[in-house]
Amino acid sequence: MVNDKEIVTKDEHTTDVESISSRPEITPFVDIYENEEEILLVADFPGVDQEDVEINFEKNELTIAGEAFAGIQKSWSPTHREFSPADFRRSFRVSRGVDVENITAEYKDGVLNLHLPKADSLKP
């Protein structure tokens, strides 16, 4: 089963306040593939629930983020912990040749597949 993710786009006049977290931040591993139609970004987000994945596109910068083990922390108290819950975050500069309005994503089993379709002007 493939789950769709919402892509949040912001215009150039939007400003956000930077948040500070005491949790460690991890750069997720990412593979990037390309064909004639699109660029496919595949990111590993182990321990991240679908509702804790964020995808933002602002000023030609794509940011993917996720909060690992957030669901467990809300309902369980640790008795022994060898892995500290962490936040995943990675940003990419995106070419103007990407059709931003048609970006899609699926998230399953800790893997985010983000489809960045090429603009018609870049297609053969």
C-alpha cells in the first residue's frame, strides 16, 4: 500500500520562526535517480511514522524532515535506551526546471519516495 504525502509550498514572502530542539538532528541517507520525465529522491527515515514526515518547498529549496520515534515517546516511558530519539532533516536546492505544482510523494516502511517531475521545457 502506498501512502500519499502532502507537499507544503510557501511563497517568497512567508517567514517562519526557527525552532530549537534538544533532540539530535540526523542527515538522512538519500539516493537520487533521474529519467526523461522526473527526478526521484529516495530517503531513509527509520523510526519515523507517516504523520511525522514533513516536506516543504520554499524559494527553490526542498526540505524533507521527520521526527523519529515520536509516537513511542508520547505513550511509553523508557526503561533502557541505547538509541536517542532524533530529528531527520535534509535540504536541497532545486532547479527551476522542476514542475513544483506536480511534486508527489509516497511514504512506506520508513522510506520516502519523492517525485519531482521535470518541466515540459526540459523534457526531450
